[in-house]
Amino acid sequence: MEPSFDQRVYAMVARIPMGQLATYGQIAELIGAWGCARQVGWALRRLPLPSELPWHRVVNARGCISLSLAREGSDWIQADLLRREGIAVDAQGRVPLAARRWRGAATEIE
DNA sequence: TAGGTGACGGACC
DNA sequence: CGGTCCGCCACCT
């Protein structure tokens, strides 16, 4: 059985270490779907909450939480979960991406 | 079927 | 720093 796109996204997001951050585009690239960052966003949108998955560690390439009314509060929840991991989130949803970027994936993948 | 939309990204100004 | 534009691709009218 070939894992679905969503399953591959979830499997990769599950590998993000506590206290570290990844971007949508980074996840897409790691599962062999370069340029499909939007699809990663769709996959996370389909994720039922609450979830065991560390989905909150995924932010956009601009280094901030994607704030959207359509998320009905899940963006606010994301900020809360990140702060609980010791990651600073300012009023505009910005996070220290460069300093906490997840960089171990390339060596973990085969 | 066609066109608008979005939890994106990069180039540009 | 912030704002705009365009390419991208799956979803939803």
C-alpha cells in the first residue's frame, strides 16, 4: 500500500523534535513533493484536533504562524502550544524560525 | 467544466 | 521592515 500524501505529511511532521520548527515548504520537500507547500497546508487543515501530532511546529517560510479567520482559532492554539515548548510568539504570530529551524531531517531520510 | 480560493513561497519594490 | 504580484496545486462552488 502506497501511503497517501496526507499520511506522508503526518509521518514527516511527527519527526519534528520538541522545541524546533519546520516550514510547509520544508515538509513538502522532505516527502518528495517540492513546490507543494500549499498541499501540506491542506493536509494539516484536514487534521482533526486535538491531535497527538506536533502540527503546531509547522509555520510558513516567513517565520510566522499563518493567521486566518478560516482556522477558527486553531492559529491561536498553535501559538499557545509553541509557547508551552519555550518558543516565543509575538502578537503578530512571529516565531524565531532561523534560530529553531529543524535541520536533522536530511540525514534521517533515506 | 471553469473559475475563485487558500494553514505557501519567492521575487520585487 | 511592509506590501504586491505571480506561480503553484488541490478544493469547492
